[in-house]
Amino acid sequence: MAYSEATADIMRSDIGVEPGIAEKKMFGGLAFMLHGNMVCGVTKDGGMYRVGKAAEAEALALGAGPMTFTGRKMGGMVELDAGGFEDEALRQKLTELSLANAASLPPKG
């Protein structure tokens, strides 16, 4: 699955300069990691955010959709389609929730 480099650039800008941020190609897209834990990623049609199970209901109430991968719902993950991805305020809030979730996890490798 190809992803949009323009969408990746927007996500890079949303994350900003955070110590410990890295990019990794995953699932045919691009993921952004904080100390080895996934924060968010670029998909074929938009973006996905790992907000964590505690913030999932809040993210869904803001307008994100549940993340499904291979037909199964992934707890703690939400996604934005191309239309939702255009909402800068929504992206920023989801990015904040995702960075907080990743920061709460122990660093990997």
C-alpha cells in the first residue's frame, strides 16, 4: 500500500521536533515512533493514531473513526480518512493524545 508523502509531511509538521521521534515504514505505510512506541502513522487514505485505550472514547467523540485492520477493531487506535485528515484542530488533538500515550509507555530497544 502506497502512502502520500504530502500526508506524511503534514504529520511530521503536526508532531514537531520531539526528542526520541523516529520514522519507520510499517504496514505498507509510514509510522512515527516515540522511543520505539508508535504514536501515529500515514495510511493509504489518511492517518492512524495510537491514542491508547484510556483516550479512545475521547478520540472517537472528537470525530475519529475506529481503526480496523484486516476487518478487526484495534483497541486504542483510531483513524482519520482523507476528509477528516483535513481538520487541523482534530489532527492536533489526536497527535497530542497519541504523544501522551506513547510517552506513558516504557521505551523500547
